[in-house]
Amino acid sequence: MTQPARTIVWLRGDLRVDDHPALAAATRRGGDGCVALFVATPELWDRMHWGAARRAMVIGGVAAMQSSLKALGVPLVTLEVARDSAIAGAIAGVAQALKASEVHANREFGVWEDDRDERVAAGLAKAGCELVRHEDQTILPVREIRSGSGTPYTVFTPFKKRWLATLAEIGIPEIDTPAKTKTTLQPPDDLPHAVSIHELVARHPARDFPPGEAEPRRRATAFLAGPIERYHDDRDPPALDGTSTLSPWLACGSI
């Protein structure tokens, strides 16, 4: 008889509970419990030129998820590492401490992100754990859309035709919702690199925009209730509030 799995959902640029494929899969697969993990990397943020507002939105977005995660029986673990090269070891350490067999994450796009995920996958494999990646930034898995010769497209129009044909064939994927876990794990108090989310919030207080899912939902609802009909005409004049104003939350995946 197969033993129930313990899972981890690794939070990155997807700081929301709604429409979160990795979270939904991790709670569904985690019959013996699921933990949400966020790794703060200030040194990397410096190299990426993240300002105070961006850091506050990300840290605040993680903190805003905590109550919703708790309602699902998913405790939140936050780490902070000095350098991005320590991410793989830190995540493998959490997986070993929890005896987790799977780490679920939504795929991110970029050369550095690919390299990081490969390092994390290799580190987890040594710990007997698997990195499972999901699609949340695209409707279809664009990496699997190939030309007749099996290579990625280099011209947009043929790619578009293949994309539309694939969409017609398989349809728009259904949105999975996270399930309440049957078992709530209690992460150890002595995890290496552990830091309180409250400490991170105190260091990066919210400034211009309230972090979390509630505010972008409110703005999206207001935009769809009328202004979207005038978007074509109102989006450019600076004196008009003609856009959705969702960019700060889209940037950190809160919607």
C-alpha cells in the first residue's frame, strides 16, 4: 500500500491562493501534510535592482497568504539566505527535515530561473525528493509547442497558428482549487535559515500599495464593471484613470 506523501509548495512569483496550480497539486498530493515555503534572497534582489516598494509587495504578499494557507491546513515556512547559491541547499534541507517526497512550484521564465530550478531539482533528487513544476503564467505549456521539425518557433505567426490549433485540440485547462489537507504538519522550530514572516514584514513595510489578493480583486471587479468598455479610448490620456491599475499585484503574482 502506497504511503501518503508529504509535499511542499514553493512560493515564488505567484503570491496568491486562488488559481495556483502548484498549491492545488501540493494539497491534493499531500495526504500526509503540505507546507508552503518562501525563500527571501536579499542579495539577489539587490542584483535585480528591486526597490523598497517591490520588496514590500513581495514580503507583504507572502504574509497576506498566511491566514488563507492556515485555513487549508498548510503552515507557512519562511527562510532567508545570504546568497542565491544557497537556495538549493536550503530547500533540500527543509525537504529532508519534513521527510517530503515532492516540492511543487509554478514555472518561471528566464535563464537564471531555469538554472536555479535545475540546481534545486538536483539537490532535491539527492535528498530523495522531486521538484514538480506547473504552468501558471501561460494558458498552454509554451515550451511544448514545437515546429514540425521539433524545434522552438522563431517566427510569431507560425507559432500563433500552432498555439491556436493546440488550444482547439485540448481546450483551456480547468482551474484546480486547493483542498484542505487531512493532516497539518508542524515544521521544526530549528530549520536552518528560518526567519519569521513578521520580522521580514517589519524590515519591509508596505508603502504605496496594500499587498495581498484583496486589493487587486477589488480593482479588477471595479475595472470590469465599466471602465474596461472605455479602455481603448481612456488608456493613454494621463488625466484619466482609464486602466486597471493592477500592475503592482501582477508583478508579484497576487492576481
